[in-house]
Amino acid sequence: MCSTPPSLDAWLAEVKAEAGAGGAGMYLLHNGVVRDYTRAGQSVAGMALSLDRVRLEEVLAAAHAMPGITSVRAWVNEGELAVGDDIMRVLVGGNIRENVFAALKELVRMIKTEVVTEAESFT
């Protein structure tokens, strides 16, 4: 079962409205999808993905606690996914450019290594 991902445009509009005139100076978005091949060149047919929701909330809180970070949002899919389906959507906003990049990179890494369990199927 694949759930419908949120609109990245809507997320961006919402966090900008929440921040008001003195909002973040930078927003970064990440959209991860099921690729049709692995790094080793294997052809992927699909992926089964499960999610630890408690750990997701913890990693979101850790990213939001970084200095200069004003906005953090993440949506992670779960269930049986096909090639091209969205795995995750992540938004980070803030006022310290280096920290926005670092927070996004670390948040995506932690979701991939600590929040989800994935099993690819091959053709």
C-alpha cells in the first residue's frame, strides 16, 4: 500500500506563512524515489518499506534543534512500492546556510539508516 505524498509546494507555502516576514533565508527540499537499479547495477522491481514512527519523530526533533533551523518536515512512505514511487519527502528551512545543508543531509541519512527498513525485490 503506497500512500499519497504531500505537496512540496504546499509545504513550502505553509512554512513560509508560519515564519512570517522574518522567516528562514533558505529552504531545501529532498524527494527520494524508488530507483530502477541498485548501485551494483541490479534491476529493481520494487521495494517493501516499513517505518519506525517514534524514531522518525526523534530524528525530526534533533534536526529542528540545530542552530538556525526554523522548519523541518518529513513524510515517509511505507508498504509495497514500485519503481518511481516516492520513498520520502523532506523539507528543512533556516537562517544558517551551512546548518540547513547539514540538517537536510543528516536527516535524510538518519531516515534511511535508522527510521526505515527496506527490502528491494529484483527482476
